[in-house]
Amino acid sequence: QVQLVESGGGLVQTGGSLRLSCAASASISSFRSMGWYRQAPGKQRDLVATVTRRGYADYADSVKGRFTISRDYAKNTIDLQMNSLKPEDTAVYYCNVGGTDGSLYWGQGTQVTVSS
């Protein structure tokens, strides 16, 4: 069982920045895929960004050019740098990792609120 703990959420004004971090209980080098998802009130959980073990990153169209996903092997974290934040980015952000055996793990989520 892999434990994921997100941090870095908070309240920020439009145009501001936040950096989310996801700490994993297992080595991130062992995961097949890593990513961030978000869920706004009353909406489904949507993909924000993913990165594969080989470093291929993919982003939702709505965040391309503003968000960057990265891996910090020294800290064993999966990070999401969010710049030029907009009110529509307000959501609970979840970390997700996929094991090589097909298993999926989720963190508990961290709230991001962008005020207009």
C-alpha cells in the first residue's frame, strides 16, 4: 500500500502562484505514472497533469503553459508548479500514482482557492 500526502494548497489571488507537493511512502522511481487531478464542487475529477517514468509529461489544455509537473527524486515528491492562477482553477487537487502492477493510489487532496 502506497501512502500519498499532498501539501502546498491555499488561498491565492488571480495571477498568483502556488506549488503543490506530493510525498510518497514508496520510491517514486518505482511508479509507472504520476499525476495530479482536480475536482471542483459539483464536478467530476479531471486530469491536470501527468508524467511517466520516462519523463513524458502531458497537461490538460486549460493549464498548458501555466502549470508544470515535476519529480524530485531527492525529496521523493511529485510537484505541481501553478502559475497565473485563475478562479476556475479553484478545486481540490489530488495526487495519483500508478504502479507497474496496475495498481492506483490517491492522496487525500489539498484545497486550492483562487480569488478574483
